[in-house]
Amino acid sequence: MSRDPRLVEPQRVQPGHGSHGSHEGPYDPLRLCVFATVALLGWLLGPVAVVVFALVGFVGYWQARRGGLLRSRCKLGDTRLVLVYLAVVAAAGGVGIGLGWWVW
């Protein structure tokens, strides 16, 4: 059976030689790509992106808290603090939108 030359096998690290002591292969910095994408959207859309991302995060944490999540891996820890933080961020974005319309 011939192999498709367009398909490339991912590089693998020999067990015991992986980064961070991992046996699963090299570290994939996907989060950094996600952060760059979010930053780009924030730059392009300005305060509208801030409000949208804050509201999406707020709804997600609200549902998680209602589902029983009391502690988050977020640096703030307590989900109540995360909800307050996201509400303040959304309000700040709303102020930015209002100032943008007022100045324009």
C-alpha cells in the first residue's frame, strides 16, 4: 500500500527525551496561538471585542458556577471573583464603546 506524500507523520521524541519530562512528544504551544488570535481580534474590534469576550466568559463562568464549580484555575480562584472581574471588564468595554460614539 503506497502512502500519500501529502501526509506527514508528526515528529516524535523518544521516551525520556521529551520536553518537560513528557512521554507524549514535544510541547505544542497552542495556547499562545489562541492568545495571539484573541489579541488580534481585540485590536481589530476594540471595545466591542472586550465586551463580547467578557460576556462570553461571564456566561461560561455563570453556568459553571451553577453547575457546582466554586474554584477556577483562573488566578482569581473563586468563581465569584472571576464573575465580578468579567462584569467590570464588560462595563469598561461598554464605557469605551460609549466614549467612541461620543467622540466620533
